Amino acid sequence: MQQIKFYSGENIPLELHKVRIVQKLNLVPIERRLEALYEGGFNTFRLSTKDVFLDMLTDSGTNAMSDNQLAAMMQADDAYAGSQSFIRLQTAVKDVLGKDLLLPVHQGRAAESIISIAYVKKGSLVPMNYHFTTAMAHITHNGGKIAELLYPEAYVINSDHPFKGNMNIELLEETIVNHGAANVPFIRMEASTNLIGGQPFSVQNLRDVRAVADKYGIRLILDASLLGENAYLVLQREEEFKNSNMAEIIRTMTALADLVYFSARKISSSRGGGMCMNSMEIYKELEALVPLYEGFTTYGGISIREIEAMAVGLYETQDETMICQSPGFIKYLVDSLHEKGIPVIRPAGVLGAHLDAMQVCAHIPQTEYPAGALAAALFLISGVRGMERGSISNQRDEDGNETYADMELLRLAMPRRVFTLSQVKYVEDRLNWLYDNRELIGGLRFVYEPPVLRFFMGGLEPTSDWPQKLMAKFKADFGESL
Ligand code: F0G
């Protein structure tokens, strides 16, 4: 395992890459950031990047690409059918994920759509460790329901449990028995469980899930979008694998699943997505839907150049010196915030740092979306764009009632190899200021609420003039500084 110690004893992550192409950033004045918030309905998805300084909305499609990925893009074989680029991708999927058969799709949620159309119907129940927004939306859209089966420690914000993404095995079996195995089309395991703070499951837990799946004859589907990071944390935290390597751990995990799907925007720092399997029966169940919704089965709606980048990116996922960068920076940020007493999900996971808005904004009721308010407030005082991962990201129930999220999180994504440590220190600094001034943050209410995945395009407004007051305090403390 890579460990580079500093003589000074300082514990900081060291970049194992050099920067060869750069992109200029803007840090606009706070007055402009306030206008931008009103223009974007206090929803960070609706901000324009010309107003954003550090874009920590997501790691999806925003990871830095390697020189080898960019080089590979130039050899794209732009054929509608039978492209050699697809053959290279197929080989990469076989080598890295250990699956012989591949169906490409334009991104992760397209796989979720096809899988749900193929397997979910009214009365279906899909057990999972935890939902992801798009996975759940496609299952419910096809008439099914989900059951989230984590252990209680998954919801403990400040914890040192190494595998908070583990599926609750006892509850899984109970759920299958109660609902009837015939009505459970598949079990879904999400690597590095996104919405509870990028928390991994252990290989042993996946083996236990597999055993239950076998006992009841149910398919096991693995969402591998963040599999590389899950494998990296297994390497660090699961005793059995401490002398293993990334490639072995990844293949051990994928071998346990009947069907593996992924967002290539995450796993391979490219665009695209895919579904892979060894069973020809499963392949046939999904195959016809790919040309219908995505494109011919050798490109699946993905640009061929991206297919080349994806193939190289998949191999790079096996490289510990690459995959460690984002979790290393996240750990640095999480540990520094924790030291200052700022409530943040621990242990540090992957994808980003996750602040607990329920505690930071304890004075804002859940009905006024504390995580959305915290995201807006942080953007206002820093130009840092995070993402609300709380009740705004939840969907209403069948009767149209609000369903409040288990956790109200502000996620600050750390795309791979994109930010420098001084930029992360800036985030830490502004968060410290905001935490000291948290009483000035107020609530939000919806003014425009789309019926599906409302968090993307929804519009909100502040419940008072709190943004103006927060800006006044910022200017009093920082003077002319941006
Ligand atoms: N599964 C997981 C675990 C994800 O994190 C995502 C996307 C998807 C599926 C869907 O993939 O975006 O390619 O359609 N997560 C992004 C995020 C959007 O910001 O966390 P997609």
C-alpha cells in the first residue's frame, strides 16, 4: 500500500501525478454569487460554471482524464456496427471486471432503466443496501418498490465502522421471506454507497449476500459505479485483503454478482456506461432493449472516442496510485473539519466529504431543507458548489407526501486529480467561517417542483432575507477579499 511519510510529521496527501493541461477558474464577487443564487432558484444544479469557483457538485464526468486516455481517443474506430473500439472495451471489461459479455449504454441510469424495464413490475420489491436517486426512480417508475437494508451503524454520522455500506443479512432474508422470493426480481448492491456518504461494503458482506441470493434463487446485481474506491477501502480496511491488490479485489467482487452495471462517468473517468455478465440468459434478457433505447450494441449511445477512453480508464482503475488520490484528499478534508468540531460523516469515505446539515443547521427544520440551505450558503460565501443530498433529493411518496431523508447532507465531491491541496484548504477555511456563522443560515421553500427527480431542476427561494444578512457578515469579516 502506498504510504509516503513527511519528515515534518505532517499528515497530508501527496499528489502522484503532474498537471499538464489546466483550465482557468473564476472567483466572482459575493454580490454576483448572490444574484446567481436567485437566478438559479437556490439550487446548485442550476448555477452556471462562470459563477462557480471550485465545482464540487459531483465527480460524475468531471474526473481528470489521463494522457493515455486522451491519446486512446484519437484511435477511435467510428463504425456504427462492429467497431474495433468496442472490441477493446470488451477486452478491458473482461480483464478488469471479469465478465465476458458487455452491453454498452450511454450512462449509468440508462442501465438502471433497462434493468428495471426487463425485471421490475408492479408488486416487485428490490432489496438494496441503500438507494441511489436514479436507481430508485427507475424501479418505482416501473411499478416496483425498494427496501433499504443497512445496519443501524450506517446512519451514525460520527463513527469508526469501516463498512457502513454493508447489507443487513438477517433483514435481507426476512424481507425475501415476507415478500416472497418470486416477487424479488433482484438484489441490488451499490459499491461505496453514495447517499450515506460514499461508504463501502466488505467483500465478506457481499459473499453473505450472494449466499442468500443463491438460497432463494434471486439475481444479484452490483452497481459498480464506485467500485474502484470500494476496492481501495477493502485493501485498507479488510484484514483478509491487506496483502492483496486492486485488480484481485475488484475481480473478487464482480465474480460474486450475476450482473454488473456502471456509470463510466465515475468508474473510468470518461463518459458512458455498461452492463456486463457471464450469463448468456441475462444478456439475452437485456440485449433487445439496448438498440431500442440507446443505440446499436457496439456503441450504446456513447461516442466512440469515449469508448476508447473508457477502456483505458477501466485498466487505470486497477492502479492504486490513481484511485487513492480522491479518497486521500477527502480524508484530509474530513479529518480537518472533524478536528474543528464540524459535523461530517466519518469515517471518511469516497466521492466527497459529507457535512451533516441536520447538526450544522440544527435551527432549520427539515421542512425547510437544511442541506439545500447549507449548499446555497456555502456557495454564497465561497463560490464552492456542493450538492444537496437530503430531503430535496428525495422523492414524494405515492400519495404525494414529502418523504424526509434519513440524513441531510451537503456533499462536496472530490473529482479525481482535479483540485490542489491549497484549494482544498480554501474549502476548509470557508467552511470554518460558515460554521462559526451558521446561525445566520435560514431555510428554503420550493417555488417550482418537478414531479420526477425534482432536485435537478427544482426552484427554491429563501424563507427570509438571510442570504443578505450572511453576505453582510462576510463583507464585515473579509473586507475587500473575494
Ligand atoms: N449509481 C451510482 C452509485 C451513482 O453514483 C450514479 C451517479 C449512478 C448510478 C447513475 O449514473 O449519472 O451515469 O447516469 N451518480 C452521480 C453523482 C450523478 O453525482 O453522484 P449516471
